[in-house]
Amino acid sequence: MKTYRIVAILFVALLVIGSYPLLKGNSNTAETFSNAVLKVGSTGQDVYELQGRLTFLGYYDGKIDGVFGSKTKGAVTWFQWKFGLKSDGLVGAKTKQKLVNATKNWKPGATNKPSTGGTGGGTSSGSNLAPSNRLGLTSNDIQIMANAVYGEARGEPYEGQVAVAAVILNRVKSQSFPNTVYGVIFQPRAFTAVADGQIYLTPNEKARDAVMDAINGWDPSGGCLYYFNPVTATSKWIWTRPQVKTIGKHIFCM
């Protein structure tokens, strides 16, 4: 009888040891991440990994410093939206699992090169260029631009929507702004649509067409770096910028 008990105890022990990775944390969470929910203010190794994986996919272009700031939150929110998750900027088990599944070829220390293969979930890597794309932008860049145009100017005439897309590209080219589409759009306080969440609305074909027309060289703004609605603008500074033209409800300026 003792022999059976010993065998039974050993069997249970083996089961426990074998299931240790599952007992280590939520089974839906990748083992490389801890169980902690990451959010603005979080720091440490988990955030390093988070930033590295987001960089690998092309969602994050900031410094990989292990500090979860507003730029990291913007990248997380954009990733969540693209993968059908709740876009709240909180990195829990579901977001971690999606992120790990999308970055199977990522390795620590190799975080500055976007993946060249498919990333799953419908996202695109840095090498996945859209047709008729003269500037070498990724399809992720074009998608977020369409979101920005739709969120900022969907009620404007088509020329005004192209002008908004052109302003984004003009900022990318300017030394006074971030040198990526993502960096420009998610620069703090740069676009109202980011601040109020309208950046995550699904853009229509008109917004996408406006982006492609801007990419292909049409700039109705005349090279402007700013625009504003004089009815709703609260910044006194924006009125000091040299005004070039008005299209719809927006004044475009340098």
C-alpha cells in the first residue's frame, strides 16, 4: 500500500513540475513577460521588451529605455487597435500574447529593424510597401495617415483632406518635427484626433485616396506645416503663424 502511495505522490509531483510554466502566471501570457500589467509610469525589463517588440513591428520609433511614457502608450494603443483589442494603452495578458505571436522572430538586442516577414493580425512590416508609394512609406504609415485624415477632416472638402495629409508629410520632411509618420501624428498635442480618440475611427476610401494623392505629390496646402479651425482653435500661438490659404474650415499656415 505504501508503494502505491509513493508512486501516486511522485506522479502528482511530476504533474506539478511539468505544469510549472502555467502556474508561473496566466497561461495566456507569454513567459518572457511577467504577470504585471504595464501602463504609463511602468519601468523595467518588461517595458524594454514591450518597446523592442513594438519597434520590431514598426509601431514605436522612440528610444528603447524601459520607461513607459506617452509615446509608448501611443504605440501600444495603435497596436491594440490594429489587432482588434481594446485600445486602452494597458498591456495585460491578451495584449502580451498578441504581441508575442506577432513577433516570433524578434530577439532582444535586435529591436531597431522592423520584421521582414508577415506579422499576423493584418499588420504590415517595414518592408511591406503600398502600391504607387513614392516615398517608401509602409502600409502601416499609410493606414495611420488615413486614420488621421479621417479623424481630423472627414467633414472637409476632398482638397482639404489631401491638404491635411500633405501637412503630415511636410512635417516628416521638416527638421523641426519627428522624421516618421508615426512620430509626427503621435507627437504630444499635435493632432486633436489623437487627443480625443478619433484617430481610431475606421477611415473611409475618401480619406485613403486623399493620403495617396498627397504621397503622389499633390499638396494643396502649398507646403504648410500647420492648419487650424479658427472657430475652435484655443491656441493664441497658432494665430501668429504666417497664413497661406483657407480650404474649407481650415486655415493652413507655415
